[in-house]
Amino acid sequence: MGYVFKFAYDGTKFSGYQKGNGQNSIEDTIVNKLDSAGINSRIMSAARTDRGVSALGNAVYIDSDEKPNKIAGVINAGCKDMIFHSYSPVEDGFKPRHCDMKVYRYILQAANLEIEKFSETLQHFVGTHDFSSFSRTDGRNPVRTIDRIEVTKSDQMAYVDFYGQSFLWNQIRNIIAYALRNHESNADADPFDMKTRFSGLAEPYPLVLMDILYSKLTFSRIPLLSYRKRIRADIAFDSVKLERDKFLLDFVSGKEFSYAFNFTRDERP
């Protein structure tokens, strides 16, 4: 008996995803936490995200006789940058990579971004193509199918959602980098006419694996009430850090801080 767990993590807090990428890789963290709790298990991941890429709904198969809530509790209590939030029982030997759909989202600042033109460029990548020029070579078949790409805007941010069953190493980040460069140059060339691999690579931290879909599985939620306080505290801390970083940016840009210190020299303690 085994379980497929869906889980979220902050990819910037880990050394990578795959086992062997350091003791702080995502897979190593899962295995080490379970081992330390006396839970011997075999794991298989649905998606090995690039270093720095985060997830809300990655999936991992864990072959274990332990109760799913105990497995999730060990991870959730022992790693503050990862949360197991749902599970489905599966047969032994289940292959989590055999999913129906993966959904990735890339987050961009919308300022100076012509959404319509940017979206038109991205539509070149929809369908079945040889993505050799837009991926890092790892020996796998470079032919992939992207079912659709959607671009939406909310306030000051733009969201690019990629839908497909399987993606290559660095594929989405290469596509985003190409679309941004094409947007800036006002070019409208066919990206697959290039004779060499595209050299651009967008940053990893704005990329999020939103979900992995399995039409034949039913997932149950894991109780997470005890972790809400921790998450809220992390959000509050990040909000303070954001404000601090804004002040730092103003400072290095030469902006005066008179609005923050409105007393005169003689009034200073």
C-alpha cells in the first residue's frame, strides 16, 4: 500500500529538488525526516522542479504502511518550508509521473508589459514541438506538448499559466525569457526557426508548480489548523522584509529619508 501526497514548498529554501543535490534538497529532506521518525519508505516524485522553483501542488508517491496523517505530520512538524496538504491511497508501485496534467504559473510585474503582444508570442509554443532549443539537455525526448498557455493580469502583476502533461528541464524559464526578449525587440519570428539553443533563462523564483492532476485519484485534505499560525507569522515577517527592502532600494537610489525622520537636528536625542 502507498500514498500520493500533494505538497507545497518554498523552492528558494532548498539546495535543489533531486536526492543527492545536498542534504537540503527537497527529496533528501523528505527521506531524512521520515527516517528520523523511524518511517522507512521509498519515494517517487511527480515533478523535479528546478532549483529555486516553488510549488503549491507537487506530488510524491510514498510506499509505506504508516497512516497518511502520521507521514504528513512528520514532514509538517519537521520542515517549516514544506507542507504536505492532501493525499490519495494508491496501489503499490504507482508512478506519479503518469499524470493527466501539470499546471505551472510564472509571475511577472505587469509594468511596461504589453499583455496582448506578450500572449501572442507565447502562443507559438502551444502544441507539439521539438523543444531542444528551449530546454537543458538531459537525455530525454525533447518533443513535448503544451496544451495551452494563458496570460492574465491582476493589479500590478501578470500571470502566465502553462498546461501540459510533461515539461523539460528549464523549458518554461527558457520560453518566458524568449517571450520577454521578443516583446522588447518587437520581433515576430517563429521561435522554432532558430538553429541553436536559445541562450536566455528567466529567474526561477517567480515560477510555481500550481498543481498536478490525476483524474482517477480522489485526494483527501490533511488537517492543517495547527500550521495556520506559523504560516501567518511567516507572511507577516515577509511583509516586514518587503517594506525593509523598499527602504533599502530607496536608500541606494539616493532618495532622501526626510519622510521617515521628520524631526529637526536639534530635536534628535
